[in-house]
Amino acid sequence: MRVESAPKHHLPPQRRLAALALLVAALALGSCGPLPEPLDVTVMPIDTATPALAPTAWAAATEKPASAPAPVLSPSPVAVPTIATTPAPTAAPTPAATPTLVEATMTPAPSPVPTAAATPNPTPVELVVEATALIEVCVSNRDALIALYEATDGANWSRNDGWLSDAPIDEWYGVTAEDDCAVTHLLLGSNGLSGELPSDLSGLTHLVWLALSGNELSGSIPPGLGDLGDLEWLKLAGNLLSGEIPSQFGHLANLTQLHLFDNQLTGEIPKELGQLTNLTSLSLERNQLTGEIPRELGQLDNLTNLYLGGNLLSGKIPRELGSLAHLKWLNFAGNQLTGEIPPELGNLTNLEYLNISGNQLSGAIPATLGKLTNLEHMWFGLNQLAGEIPPELGNLANLEWLLIGINELTGEIPPELGKLGNLEQLDLSLNELSGEVPPELSNLTNLEYLDISSNQLSGAFPHELGNLTNLEYLSIGLNQLSGCVPIRLRGRVDLVSDLPFCN
């Protein structure tokens, strides 16, 4: 769903020429009284057979008797067209050989039965208004680009082709514009920009994509960027930006991607970001953000990627995030989150990547996570999780990584984990697991990494694990295991064990 903003003044070339010509004419007629009553004019194509002539807007009167033949127009080399201020006679006009501008008659034409609804042509006054608006857009957009160039050391950019030249701004490196005036895309990623972003960027009111990632931009993010109502991409990642995320970003109703990762941003995540219902990707990781995760983020119905890792976020994981039905990637790793894992996360059935490692989370792993049948990576390590490993995790048929080491998990290793046929990495180390190693783990034929060290496991090490032909790393030390390691693993597995190989 696209939210429409104020009407734009995107004129096709012929209409733009007509508008500019009429603007000049209007200025010239300023002492001659008001313009005529609204006229019905049709813009005619420029005669490409006379390239030596200056492009001139030509119009033909459309309000004439249906029986009158259309006049044949020939362009003449007149710099500024003139407009008659006195209405023409009611009779049909006599075609002239080389008219400068055909007069429009105020006599109403007969009313034939229309075959289709006609779109009314703009009046001269409307064309003047549109031309004036277009000129304002041209001036403001060029000024904003010049301000960016001067504020970010444009002379030393990696590429600055065309910048500050008389060429149309659409030919400046990294710039795309409509009507050679209205900037829609500004793509200057990894281009050596340094310094602070100027507030003038808020003048780029037609901007759709702003991508300045991978530079050395510093200072705060201009709040005025929140006024760019057409913006769909805002990517400022990988810079040296500081200060807070402007709450004005909540006004960017068309925004689909907001990437501010790898900066030095501080303060809390604005709850106003929850208003960005078109947002699909929110990436704020590796900053210095504090406070709690706003529960309003649970309103982002179209969100597929949520990256908040590597900050200083605290508090609980909001249960409201369980409403993000389209979410595929969720990363809260490396924060200071506390409390339990919300069971509502089990509703995220499209989730493929779930990383909440490196926090202070406690409580049990919810059994509801067994419903995440599309999940491929589960990272829960380095927390304070307790209780038993839910056997429901054995339902995660697409799981490739199950990393839940360095917690306080107890109980036995569920034999149901042997059903994870796509599993490549399994880390259960540094917990308080007990009981025997289930021989069902031998069914994990794609397993490459197995670490069950530093637990309280006992019993003989299962010889069936010798069938793990893809295994490259095996760590089973600091347990109470007995027996020996299957000889078939010798020579092809990095072994960390206090058990010998079998003879």
C-alpha cells in the first residue's frame, strides 16, 4: 500500500515548454490586465523537421464548430509567443500561413455526442502555476545537492562526475531525477563522503531512495529527513553518525527499509517507528542504543527483518512482537535483555533466523518454539536459561544450527533432536545436562560440529556416533562419560575429549 503525498509537478517535455512559454508571456503582459478567461488549449508536437528553430509551444483552438476544418500550423521562429487578450469573433478562425499563436475563441462549440470522456486540457493560468512550481523544484533540488557536496567534502569524493557543473542534475554521479529537476534517487554509498549531513536535504521532497552507507559521515541525523514523504529507502549504515534517531522518522509512511546499523547512535529507539506500517527491514544493530524495545514495533505488519543486536538495550522482549507474521530474521544478540523468552514468538511461523544470544534472559525455552518449522538458525547461547530442552524442538525439520550453550539448562538431551536431519551445528556445552548421550544423534548425517562438553553427562559414549561421516569437530570433555570414541572418527575429526579412541 502506497500512501500518496502532495501532488507533484511532473510535466512532459512539450507541456513543460508550453508552461514556460506562457509564464514568460504572462510576465510580459503584467501591465495589460488579467489573463483571458480560462481557455481550452491543446499542446501540439514540436515540428522536428525544422531543428534550426527555437522550440515553441503551439496551441490550436478546440472550442470551434465540429464542421470547421482543423487549421494547419507551421512553426515560426518567434522567441516569445503572444496571447490576444480580446476574444476572437464567433466565426471559425481563418487558417493563417505562419501564425505565432492561434487565438482561442470564447464561442461555445456544438455539443456532439462524445465517444469517450475527454480529459480537460490545462488553462494558461494552470500552466503558469505548474511552471512556477517546477522552477521552484529545480532550484531547491539543485541547492540541496550543492549543500550536500559542500558539507561532505565533495571535491574529495571517490566519484563526483558532473557535480556543480551546468549539466542537468540527472547527469550528476549517483543522482536520478524526473523532469531533469526533481531528485528521486540519491545513491552515494561508499563514495568517500565525510562531514555532517546538511539540513538542506529536506528540500529533496520527491526523494524515494537515499543511500549514503559506507562513508565517514558524522554528527547527528537531520530531523528534516522525516519530512520526505515519498521516501522508501533510507540507508545511512556504516558511518560515524551520533545522537538520537529522530522521532520524525515516524512520518515516513512509505518507508520500506531503514538501515542505520554500524554507527554511534545513542538514546532510545523511537516508539514512532511503530507507525511505519510499510516497513519491511529495520536494521539498527551495532550502535549504542539504550532503553527498552518499543512494543509499538509489533504493529509493523509487513516487517521481515528486525536487527537490534549489538546495542545496550534492556528490559524484556515485548510479547507484541509475536504479531509480526511476516518476520523472517530476528536478531537481538549482544544486549542486556532480561526476563523470559515470550511464548508468543512461537507464532512467527515464517521465521528463519532467531538470535537472542549474549543477553541476560532467564526462564525456560518455550515449547511453542517447536512450531517454527521454517527456522534454520537458533542462537540462544550465553544467557541464563534454565529448565529442560523442549523435545518439541525436534519438530524443526529445517533447522541447521542449534546453539544453546553457556546457559543453566538441566535434564537430559532429548532423543527427539535426532530427527533434525538438516542439522549442521549442535552446541549444548556449558550447561548442567545429565543422563546419557542419546544414540539417536547418529541420525544427524549432516552434522559437522558437535559440542556437548562441560555438562554432567554420564554413561558410555555411543559407538553409533561413528556413523557421522560429515563430522569435523567433536567436543565431549569435562563430563562423566565412559568408554571410548569410535575409531572411525580418528584422523578426520578435531577431537576435544578425555576419552581415548577405541582400538
